[in-house]
Amino acid sequence: MASLHLTGPLATLASEPKVSAKLSKYVITPYTCTKIAVASFVVGVFVGFRLKKSIRRMAEQLLKKLRDGD
């Protein structure tokens, strides 16, 4: 198993066996990170288009009210 070369306060914490076991629980693989990034991007695109539609619809309604008010 490859070891990480840590510096500073993390090096002190990682040298203790109990803490290094706890730190290893939070390590994610690049594949998992990629899946999270792709999912976030897809959700962001979807939300962006929905938001654009709703803002456009609200602006059209507001302009229609302003034109009818004259």
C-alpha cells in the first residue's frame, strides 16, 4: 500500500495509527470523484435551463402588464 507524504499538522496526526485509520475512511477514489462531478454538472445544466425558462416567463408577464397598463 502506498503511503502519503504529509507535512505539517497532518503528518503528526497521520503518524498515529488510530487517526490514520480514521483519515482513510474519508478518502474517495478518482472514479467516485468523477461520478460526483458529472452528476453535479448535469444537475447544474438542468437547473440552469429551468431557471432561464422561468425567468423568461416572468419577464414576459411583467412586460405584458406594463404594456397593457399604458
